[in-house]
Amino acid sequence: MKAKIKGEARREMIVEGYANNEPLKDIAAKIGCSLASLKVSASQLGCTRTHKEAAAFRRGFYIPEHKRDDYYQLMVAGNYRARECALILGLLGSGSRSPQ
């Protein structure tokens, strides 16, 4: 959609997109604005993601509290990548992208 959406419809789409955990690029494309403009609007609406939520969203899987220390130990001391740590800890099935 190339037309810019203004006003209440824009605000509703931003809040809905954040609530549904849509990628920010997709939300920006829907309303016809830049990524920076979307982030400013979301901040003004008070619907931005916390740092923890944003990291989990980028990572693509959830780390339970009881495995969090092991995960970070593997990341730092073991020099493994995020996906490798998740596979070692059993957070992902082999080759799957969704949380189990």
C-alpha cells in the first residue's frame, strides 16, 4: 500500500501491529511511512516494545527463566550463536523457527 494513512486509522494500525507482534517494517509499509516515523509515532502512543521484548522478537524464540543463565553462559563463555544455544538447551526442534 503506497498511500499514506493519516489520523485515527494510522494510530489504530500502529497499536494493532505492535499488539500482534508484527515486524516494524510490515507495519510501516501498511501505513506508508518510514521506519523512523513509525517508531516515533509508536513512542508517542506508548505502545513500544521493551528491550527484553524486542530482543526476544528478533531472536525468534522464548527462553524460560530456568534456562536463561545457561543460555547466556553458552553465549558468552562458549562463543555459540543464539540458535546453537537454543538447540543445545532444547529450546528449538531441529530446524524449526517457532518456540516449543
